[in-house]
Amino acid sequence: MTLVKEAPARPAGKRPAAPVAGRRGRRRENLAGYLFMSPWIAGFLLLTAGPMIASLYYAFTSYNLFTPPKWVGLDNFTTMFQDPRWQKSVEVTLKYVVVATPLKLLLALGVALLLAQSRRGQGLYRAAFYMPSLIGASVSVGFVWRALFSDDAIVDRSQKIFGVDVGGWIGNPDYVLYSLVALSIWQFGAPMVIFLAGLKQVPRELYEAAEVDGAGPLRRFWSITLPMISPVLFFNVLLESIHAFQVFGSAYVVSDTRCGPADATLVYTCLLYQKGFKEAQMGFAAAMAWTLVIAVALVTAVLFWSQKKWVHYEEAAK
């Protein structure tokens, strides 16, 4: 008969200690990860977090870059809210956001619906429509856009063919902002690609079932396409709204650095630049910057709150 010696029972609730070599290995892996992340961490602290904290302090000071900042409390904010040019910049920016963002998204969605259908040269069309999004924010395009909408330029001559004679849009306070809107719409490539990716995820079986039930193209779009791509639509609305609030380069270049005429293109960031770098009112500019941050955060919060009513997620439907 063979006797088998049983191992002593381990006390409940106690686990064997991890080997020392295993703990050292994990420490080395963590250290290697932090070393690889260190350039990003240093860049974030020095180029993002640090300047943000400094600007928050400067927002409550009188600072002109040449003398030490002097604490003034809320004076910058009260002066800003009473400034007619600040009020004008808010008006121009809101008008730009409300007009440019929906038109840009409508064009992007329309082109995405066309490109979602299989056809020859589809890749070439996608690249051609996306290209303006890559170069649209450059200074050179701003100069070209200014030349197109100047007096006696191609846009002025074209509209005269149809009996419309308003002169160049750049020098007309009533039309110059719409030239910036046209430039924004022209850069519809990025949201178009996102819409196209969402359209590719819509099951074809839904359209086939709707056709069997007699639903027309408009009904299929309203009842199937829009609900299925609503998360993508929400993402594009959020992203393009934030970008529209931050518009600067096109307004500054197209208006020949004047943000005019008559402050017609005085978007918020253009006034911020003038106050900070032309008039050396860095404290005032910091207050404007943080007001914009709060405004964009509120708009973002409203959009996230409203998505419960019109954004449909597949997981929620199950």
C-alpha cells in the first residue's frame, strides 16, 4: 500500500506572495511605459496645461507683456461685457456658426449619399472632395479666396451675368461674412468622409424591407438612414460647431487683417488677437479666451443633453 502525503492546507484569505522577479519585471514595464509617454506628458504640461493655468491667472490681472501683471479681479470681464466691439464679435461669430455649420453638414451629407453608391472612379471622387479640407485652412487659400471675391473678380463678373450687381463681396459689409461661409462650406471633405463611413454601416436588409413595404426614397432616408447615422451626425455637429466658434485664419486673411470692413468679419478670435497682440492687453485677451472656453463648453453640454432625444444607438435599441 502506497502512502500519499497531503500538502498542508493554506490558511483561508491568504495568497502566495508574488515572486520578486515578477514584481521587478512589472516595475520595469511600467517604467518603460512612462519613459515612452514622457515626451507627451512634458509637452502637455509645458505647452497646454501650463499656459492654460497662466492665462487663467492673467484673466484677472492687468498685463501688457512689458510690466508685471497687476491683480484687478473681475474688471477685465466687466469691461469686456460692456465693450461694443466685444458684443459685435459675439454677434458676428454666432451668425457665422448658425449659417456655416448647417450648410456645411448638409452639403457633406448630400455628397456622401452620392458617393455611397458603387460607381466607377469612386476613389478619385472621394479624394477630390476631401482635398479642400487639407488645404482650406492655409494662408495661401485665404489670399486666393480674397482675390476671387474682390471687386471685378470672377465672382463679381459671374453675378453680373445674372443681373446682380453688388460689387465685390470683400468690400461690402453686407456680404463679406458670406464669403467666409462659402470658404467653410468648400471644406466639407472631413465631415463627408465621416458620413460616408456611417452610411456604409447601415444594413442593406433594412432598405430592401422598406422597398417591399412600398416606402419611397424620401421615406427610407427619413426613417432608416437618418436614425441609423444619427450618432455620426451628432459627432459631426459637435465637431463642426466647435471649429466654427474657433474660426480665425480665414477671417483674418480674407479681410486683409482688418476683420472688416466695418467689423463685418470681426469674429471672436479676431478681436481676441487684436486685444492681445496688437493692443498688448493680454489680461483682457485672456479673459476673452476663457469666456470662449466656457461658451463652447456650454454649447457642448447642450448638445450632449439633446442627443437623448434624437440620437439612436444600436445598443440602446436591443
